[in-house]
Amino acid sequence: MNNSKTVIITGGTKGIGKGIAKAFKNEGYNVVICSRNDNGFAKEIGVTFVKTDVTKEKEVAALFDKTISMFGKIDTVINNVGLSYWCPIENVEENFLDNMLAVNLKSVFFVCKYAAKYLKAGSTVLNISSMAGKRGSTNNSVYCACKFGVNGLTQSAAKELGPKGIRVLALCPVMVRTEGLEEALQKQYSPAQGMELSKFLEKFKANNAALDHLPTAEEVGNFCVFLASDKASALTGQCINIDCGVFPQ
């Protein structure tokens, strides 16, 4: 065991998770990332990988046990696993609904449950939600319902864990270009509607963002590092937009 702080990042092998993992690695944390499959990213940047399906409670419990056995403590937990998919409500089938709820919401409950068990005063739970957790959109009922649920869970857990000195926050990014978003935008019912992805994102930015760009995985990662630090010690229960001014509140 060393004296560095330790962070667990679910879904840390790709997309936004990679940006978060790099940010905490650069800050000197012991970084533990997990997913169902090891794609080599952990070895590439020199962090720890633990194979975990976070939709299964026993595997989440094992993830926390392994992290404690390796590093002695956990300072920050980041719920980053997510699955985006647009689908008209009349086409939603039970298997689709169950899978989306399991990945986007059930997993967050399990991780928060074990964070409450293992984290000590001064620790932080960060849930990667979405702008879809703030407002509904066409063909996005299931994903929006999941992310509204994540925001509700964040607010409730903040009240419950606050007396233990544990802060709980949600980050609500918009259209961070990752492999997962690109795949989702190419599906039939996505808002891109067959438009070339760079053109769609450029149009979205021009029509919606106050700044001249959309958020990046690196920016999300840097903000996570700040929220996990003592500099953000007065913040809990908030669901904070990372949107370059798309949805000012």
C-alpha cells in the first residue's frame, strides 16, 4: 500500500472513461478501471484493470474487495459505465429496456451501495449522467429515464451519505464524441438522421453551444479530478452540466 489516493472508474477502458482515467493517473492516484473486457488500455497507461460486469452485484462487491486488498482504501468512485441508444417508444421491447436499465441505472445503484460501505469521510462518488437526465428528447425515452434516475439517485445518496462525510455528485455532459456516441448516432432513429457525424456535431454545436466547441473526454476527466478534490468540499447533491453552454441553468 502507498499513500496515494485511490479511484475506481467503471467503464474506464474507453470513451469518457479513458479521459477520466488519464486525468486521475496524471494527478498521482492509484487508478483502478473496470469493464467486462480488457482492451489493453490499462496496461498502456500503467493503471490497474479488474474485469467486472457492474450489472451484477457480486462482481461489484468483488471489485471493491480487490481494490481494498491492493491499496487499502478507496477515496473516489466514478460511475462511468453507460449505453446510449435512440429508439421510438413504440418500438421499445422488454429485452432492450432491461439492458438499458441494467447498464445505465442498476449498475449505478450497486456501485453506490458498495461505495457507502467502503468509503470514509472525505471521499467522493461521481456519477456520469447526461444532459438527457435534465430534459427529454425525441426517440430517447429509455435513456432519458435512466439518466433522470441517476440524477435522482445522486441527490438522494448525497443526503444519505452526507452525514458520513461522503460527497455525491453527478456530471451531465452533452455530445462528447466517443466511439460509443459515434456508434449510437449511426443508428436509425438517432438525431443525426444519416448525416455525416462531423457535420452533425458541427451543426449541433453551432446551433446550441455558447462556446466554440463541445466538451471532450479530457475536460470531463479534469472536472472529475476537481470535484474529487478538497477544493470542491462544499459541493454535494448537484447534477452539474458539462455542455459548453448548451443548456444554461
